[in-house]
Amino acid sequence: MENWKFALSSILGHKLRSFLTMLGIIIGVASVVVIMALGNGMQTSVTNSFSQDKQDINIYYEPKPEEADGEISFGLSVFTATESVPVTPPPITDSLMQQLVERVEGVENYYLTNNTMSTVEFRNKKAENVNITGINETYFDVKKYDILAGRRFEKADYRQFARVMMLDTKLAVKLFGSNEEALNRVVSVGEKSYLVVGVYEDPNAGTDLFAFNSGGNAVMANSQLAAEYGLDEASSIYVHVSDVARSSEIGQAAADQLTQLTGVTEGRYNIFDLSQITEQINQVYGIMTAVIGSIAGISLLVGGIGVMNIMLVSVTERTREIGLRKALGATRGNIMMQFLIEAMVLTLLGGLIGLLMAYGIVGVINATASAMLDGVAVSVSLPIAIGSMLFSAFIGVLFGLLPANKASKLDPIEALRYE
């Protein structure tokens, strides 16, 4: 305990010198902690985005490979070779999907979509590259959009092929100035006109990994979009599950069931497995964070050299004090421990200040740069905080060894003579 008191009194006795010595440690710790926090935030965002996507599993049609020389396994069937035969998949209907939901345990619901891009205009205002999604009747049961004005589509809209459309709030404000002003207005999409019956907001907008950054979004009945733009009514097929942990298993069971229900023989239905993509993206983020963090960590080494330098100066300044302590019975180990603790306290204080600075920087990032980071939440985790302090202490011990060893080897008689 006495060594800790000596260390603190020595540091407080030279406040400015001690602070300048700690500056490298402060900057190094703050830089590394902020970079690690950003990297972890990005990895968490990717994982959360994929976890959210796993609730809605995309099922796609995979044609049977053309017969050739080798064999390829296709689940329960074995097909031969390498080139795909272009085969049009059978039409998917709501009645077919309802049978699938009833037969596959774990599938709670489904929705079907098609899609096109176009320019939406109202009088002299226009929004280009608008993502127009055609949706079936179950879409809003799965997608919990907030209806900010007006209404969602009704059964009559589908039966009567009503020329109606819903806009997202971004597009409504762009064209009309507010959500309410958009209601019951007629917008033009190319040469076609549609009545705006509702304005919605996607609560997950910007968090979806594959979210489309366009001039806005709009929805209409998938049957209407198919009839007017020559598309399939079900270009994309999704099943909704609640158990994310079993999403791949349930999704594959649904795809296999859809293959049976449609009776296809030229191919099969399959799912996109996102787990490997998640792992690869997180691995890339991890490598980038480690590399950038290592570069920032160079300042810690520079700070450590500064600590070693100032400790060597301190040994020279306190030569007579060391000689006196040795004359009074202090061992080499006592002297060495005193200077090691002083170096460690110096770097620990620098690490603590750097950690507090990192918390402040992270707070500023979350408060001011959330739009740039697209909703990524940046935070300093407890392991990073503890690790930064332990590494600061290690730097102090490592770069304090040489000065401490030099102090412990001083001859007491020569030290007492030192002027």
C-alpha cells in the first residue's frame, strides 16, 4: 500500500509532466475503444438485420439441372449435371399458400409480392426511382406497418382491380407536403393514374439489411400490378415464422411442401440461407475492426515509450532518495516494485481518462451521426472497457521494467553521493 501512496504522490507532485506523459495512452485508449465500439455496433446491426429477415423467409424456384456427365444431389432427388434448363415455374396462388400454412408446422403466415420501378408524379412534382411493390391480401397481416393516414387495401380493391395506391410517408411528404394532404389525390405512374387511399410507415425502414434506398416506396395490389405491367402476381414468395432459431429448418420444410403441392418435376423450391452470409460479413467487419484498431493502438506503444522515458528521468531525479531507502533496508525488489507500480498507475490513469473520453465520443456519435450510420447503435461493451484498462496496466508494467530495473540496481553508496 505504501508503494501506491509513493506512486500517487510522485504523479501529483508533477501534474503537468504526468498529464503530458499520459497523453499518448489517453489518445490510444480512446481511439481503440471507439473503433472497437463502432465495429461491434456494425456487427450487431448486421446480425439483427439478418435475424429480422429470418422471420420472413424467401422461397424461390430452382430449375432442374440439365442431364450431362456428372451427378448433382438435389435433396431427396439426384439429378445429373451442370447447366440449368430454363423452365417457367407454376403460378403460385393464395389458396395454394394457405394449404402450405396449414400443413407446415411453424409457418404462421405468408405473403406474395411483385415489383417494379417507376416515376410517380403529382402536378408539377415528381419522385423518380420509386419502388412500387405489388402486395397480396395477407401482406399487411405480416408486415406491421403503421397506417398514418387513410386506410389499407380491402378485399374489394382486389376483386374489382381498383386503381388505388398507398404511399410511404417519405413519398407522401415529398409530393404533397404532409400525409393527410396525400389522401384522395390522384397520382400518375407513367401514363396510368391511381387514387391514393393511404399513407404508411415501415417501423423497420433503414434497419433491413437489403432495404432499398430509393426515391420512396409505394404499394398497390399485386394483381393490379401484374395486369398493368405484365408481371407475375407472385414474383416473390415469403413465409413468416416466429421461431427465428428454427427459421432455416421451417423454411426448407415449407419449400419442400410447396414443391409437392405444385407437383413440379422440372425443379424444386428452395430458400435463401442467410446464416453463412451473416458469418462472412461479420468476419469481414471483425478483420477491419482489428486492423484499424491495431493501427490506432500504435499510439499506445508511443505512449508507453513516453512513460518509459519519463520514468528514466524520474529515476535519475530520485537517485539520492533510492540510495537513502536502500540504506534504511529497502531491498532491490522493494525499489523495483515501487517504480513498476508508479508506471502502472500512470498508464492506468491515462487509460481511465481515455475510456471516459471514448464514452463521450460514442455519446456524441449516437446523438449526431445516427443518420450517417443508418441506425447503427454504437456502445462501449463491458469487456472492451475492462480490456482497455488491463492493457493500459500491461503497457505500464512492460515499459516500466527498464526504469524499475535500473533503479533497483543502483549502488546505495554511489546513490547517496549523487548530486
